[in-house]
Amino acid sequence: MFAPSRFGQVHKPNSISFSENRIEGTLFNGLSTFNALDEKTLPQEMGTINKLLFTSKTESTGNTMLAIGAMETASVYIGESQISTGGGSSLIAVQSGVIGSAQVLRGSYGTMHPESVVTNNNRVYFYDALNGTVVRYDVNGLRPIGDAGIKSFFRERSNHIVTEDKVGCFGGYDRIENEYILTLPSIDNAEQEYLEDYISELDSTDILAGF
């Protein structure tokens, strides 16, 4: 977010700014009004927040928004806070503020490419170039599904994407085949690459170009 200051604007890459409320059944609509103190600052180790998306609204998890930073991902509670008890369990409590507590998820996964983020049935998929993998988020947390069988491919290709500062890593979801689809940009001086899952089935004419 960008916040106005005495000298202009201040860039706050790990902060979330929110507007006033829209009160249903009245003429009051504060969605275009932003106050300077209405913000939530997330941990600095997350890096720049590149994507915000609503993920779930259940009795057990409450109203949850996912904040995906360049290096970390956090689960943010909307109008609620997560309270830890002495016994190690957690409770969801209602609070007066718009954004409640934020919990950085285990795994240290994030994304530099918000165009790769896709949601399907309360699951979120995204491409993490810094870790060289594809990540899936669900109620159990973050899982690097790109490490299953094609780990070396993603690591090698991701090194080029980060080094060359490539953009255009577009994600999509095929609901018929139930598959996450990722298109990666071409890279300079790329050698022929193969998906190691199928290396025994490939011959010299089966070349993966551009993926």
C-alpha cells in the first residue's frame, strides 16, 4: 500500500489498508474512505504482499483471508482474532476491528508472481519462484506439490526466471480434469528440458519447449 505523508507518499509493502464500512439498508457507504490509521502491518519477513484473497468462512476457521507475500504467506482473520489457550488449543474470538490476528503459515512459501494465483474449492494454488515449486494451500496449510516428481525441473527453470526477472507466470485451473495449469515464460539460452516423471517414455523428439 501507499500512504500519504507530510512529504508525499510512503510505500508500505507489508501493510494492508482498509476502508470504512458500507452499512446495509442505509445510505452510508464508506468504501471509498480510507483513514490513515486503518491499516494492518504484517511481519516484515513476508516481503512485499503480492496477493490478497478470501479463502473461507466456516465455524471452525472463521472469516479467513490469505495474504501471499514474496517470501511468506499469512492467514489473516477478518473481524476476528485467534486466541491460543494454555492447553495449546486455539479459539476464534470476535473483535471490533476489521482485520484481526495474522498467522504466518509454516513452510516459508510465497510468490513473486500474483498472476499465478488460482482458487478452487477453498484451495489456493500459486507458483513460488524463490523456492522453485508450485504450492497448494488448504485447511492443512501449505504444501509444495511441485516437488512431486518434477522438482529438479522447477528448480532449474525458477533459477532462470528469478535471475532474468521474468514475469508472466500465468496460472489457471481445469475444473474438468481437476488440474492446476501453469504457463512459464521462455528463458534466455535455455537447454532442452524434460519432465523427470516421464523420462523413460521420452525419445529425442519429445522436447519440452516453453512449458
